[in-house]
Amino acid sequence: MGISAVSFTLDPDGTGTLQARIQQMIAQAILSGRLRRGDRLPSTRRMATHLGVSRITVTLAYNELLANDYLTSKDRSGYFVSANAPEPPAFPAARPPREDAVDWTRALGQRFSGGAAPRKRPDWARFRFPFIYGQADPSLFDHANWRLCAMKALGAKDFPALAHDLYDQDDPPLVEFLARHTLPRRGIEARPEEILITLGAQNALWLTAQVLLTQRRRAAIETPCYHALRDILTQSRCHISPVPVDADGLPPDAVPEGTHVIFTTPSHQCPTSATMPLERRQALLESARALDALIVEDDYEFEMAFLQTPLPALKSLDTDGRVIYVGSFSKPLFPGLRLGYLVGPQPFIREARALRASVLRHPPGLVQRSTAYFLGLGHYDAMIRRMGRVLAERRTVMEEAVAEHGLEIAGRGAFGGSSFWMRAPRGTDTAALARKLEREEVLIEPGAPFFATPQAPGEFYRLAWSSIPAERIPEGVARLARALG
């Protein structure tokens, strides 16, 4: 049976070359069952005319599908879906919903859902004024060089690093770059056996909590705080002591007696962006020594110090070996990368490595090797410098717009960062405000989910500029101010 060219449509939001998009379009038609084995495709001329592309582009796409056995060709007859093409899955006939015989309220041994993490919109990019934190701005990412590094990692020379099961080990070039370049910039010296690659900072925090905490141990946590960390600690069933932060971050003298592990974000406190001064960092180390406690330092956004040189990492000041350091490449590169790292004493890393191996072995070799090339060839540093200039401009525009409309900034990073911690007039429910602003094409982050205390204040919210062009910021802030007024 022949298929008309008009039944094919290229995805207007698709990525990649035209040839790749045409291949994907036809492959999806086969995988979905729209095209069956033996069906005849439109001629290259008709498909090219319909799609508005050159005939050679369609021919190359067809030939690639031919090489992958999705298509077959017959002399003077054209292209057909191959007899070896994948068959669409067979779905069972629809049946009415049934009630399980299992009582899941009793069958579940542990519950991990139901945390207070904020709602994240997957369609944030369709909003004109997305003042949200943590999403990648495609205009700032060096896609061309990342693609080259990924292709280099896919080469025959690097294939063993991708194909072999590394068991509990990591990609040596990536670990070496961290030890020789990344960590020394933060004043940290570490041997390879003191470094563990993780699936982002959140995974690093989970591994740390699992290794260090039990139901009988106590963790001190900042409030407001990184909501995912709060949920991780809640699930660990340890005792949690929320410590309110001030303009300089976590106050060391507020950490209670009996604390075993202190979690802190000294570079840019999450979410207030407060930076812990050097004197307080020294005081926190003294407090930890007096308590015989460990410190987990999440070096959050240290790369975004575009206003002045960042302070040394807390771990670089540690002479006792009681600081465990958490870093991430996901934030400065792109969140979907899911790549971070842990640095700590060898006995701790040994246990974290064993736990990671029992759950996921190791992060994918291709991701590790691609990142190693991106770092080692200098693309990462060049991109961070460009991002710093753009984010500095956006911050200035944001400050001016906020001041113009009389909005209150409750916390801002002294060294840079990518967001302001804001306070609305007392009594404002910023969760309701966020829902109202969505109708105005504006996205903000309500602040209540960031607090580690039951009675979370409702008037705080976060405004980020990492995902919005500078020219849109003033109008977005104006709409926010009108909604508050």
C-alpha cells in the first residue's frame, strides 16, 4: 500500500538537521504503527516537494533508514518499509478498571511521596516571563562544542570507556580533571580515591545521608533550605533540627547540641543567596569540632560569582577532615546532564562508592567522557565566562525593575548568583499569587516549600533570571507588581 506525502509533517519544534528530523519522522511512523511492513513510501521528489526541502536531503534520510533496515528499495519501484522493521507493540483490548486485592496502605513498607517539594511546570518554556530557577537557557549553552565533545567520546578510541562495565569506578579523565583543575580552584586538594562521581548534587546528598545518618542521629539543616535535601533527610528518618539562616547564612552558634551532621550551602545559600563570610566559616568549623560533628558543604552556584572572586570553599579551610564537599556540573551546564561529585575522606568515599554500586553501578560512561572533553578542552571555562557576563547584565536589569516597582528583596548574592529571594507584603499567599500570574504569562517560585518548619511563612518567593532574556525582565516584573498591587 502506498502512503501519501501529505500524511507526513515535520515537528516544528524538532532539533537536529533536516535529514535527521526526516529520519525521525519516518521512524516514528513505523514505530507507532502508521506505517506497516511492505508499505510504500512517497518518492523522494514528492516528499521533498511536500516538506519544502531539497531532494538530496530526503534521499540521504531514506538511505540512512535503508542502512538501518527500516526501509528497503526495489528497482524502479521506490522505497518500502522493510520486512525486518520493528513492529509496533500489541496493546491488549481495553478493559474496565479493576480493584487490586492488595491493601496498599498496609503493603507499603516505606513512603517516599508526599513531600513538600514545589511544583515544577514541564512547559515553562512556553511562558513569556519565566522567572524560575534551574532551567537551562539554550542561548547561553555552547551546543556546538558539546556536540563535538560527545562525538569525540563516541569515537573508536574511547569506545572501551563507554562499553565496559566499570563496576564501582568512574571515568579516569574526568576524575583527574576534577583533582588537578576544578577542585584546586576552590582551594581543595584531593586524591582520586577521595572523589566519587554522582548523578547530580541531589544524588550526592542522598548518598551522604544514607552513609552518615541513622534513626538515632541528628542532622542540622538550614531553613529556608534546598527542599530536596529536606525530603531526603525526612526519608532517612533521622532527627532534623532546622536552623534559621540570617543575612550571612547558617549561624554556627545556633547548631544544637547532639548534632552529628551539619548541612550547609555557604557559597550561595539556597534559596536566599546569602554568602557565608570567611570569619563565620571558621566559626562553623570550630563549632563542628566542639560537637564532633561532620559538615556537608553543598558548594551551590560557586561558578556564578561574576561580581567578585568567590571565597574559599569551606572544605579548603578544614584541617580535621570533617567536611564532605558536594559539587555539580548540572547547574552550570544543563540540568538534564545529571552529573555531580562528592569529595571526602577515603573511608567515607569507600562506603558511598559501595552504596552507589549497589544501586546504579556508575553514571553513564558516555556522559562522563563527554564532560571530561568539554572541561579539558577549555569549553566549560569559556562558556562560564560568557554566562557570567550575560547573567550580570540580567541581574542589573532585574535590580532596576524591582526598585522601580518598589518590590522587596529579602536576600541577594554578594558574589553573583542567578536569583533574588523576595518578600511580598505580609499576609500574601505567594502560592495563590503564582497561580494568578500564570494567566499573565509570568512564572515565579513560591517560597513556602523551601522552609523546613511546619509553619512556613507564605509571603516569600524566588525570582530567577537564568531562563529569561534581559529585554523581557522589565515587563515581567511590571506584571508581577500589578498582581501584588
